[in-house]
Amino acid sequence: MSTLHVLSHSPFGDDRLTSCLRLIGSADALLLSGDSVYALQPGTAPFTDLQSRQIKLFVLAEDAQARAIEVPDWAEAIDYPAFVELSIHHDKVNSWL
């Protein structure tokens, strides 16, 4: 079974990203939305953690653009219809509220 993990909170305000990365499985994927896209700021601990994990990482392009965050080549920028497709593709969706 695969899970799509959805994060929307800044990685600098709490430990949701760290907890998610501890639990994420090899068949799972992670979607960054809202303020969680700040994890993609180069030179930060969250950026390094994400880059080193080699997980399937997706980013809502609209949220990255709104925050002037460049999506690295090891992540995939998607739109809302693609988010729906990801949700359908995975067995479960876990929103880290």
C-alpha cells in the first residue's frame, strides 16, 4: 500500500516534516503545499533532509511561485489536477495537519 503524504506547514515552525520523513515508505510520495514549500530553500536543514532522502517529492507549483521558491530538479512541480491524480494513484492520503 502506498501513501501520499501532504504537508502544508512551514518546516521551521514545528516537526511535521521530520516526523513525516521518519515514517515515509519507499512506495510513498510527499507533496509540499502552502508554507511547507519553504523546505526547498537551499542551504537549510529541511532542504538537505529532502535532497538526501531520494523520495518521490512533489510541490504545488502555485505555492512555490507565490513564495518565490525554485523547485529543484529532484522534485516535480505539479498543478491541482495533478494533485488529484496523485491522490487517486495512492491507496491512502495522509494530511499532516
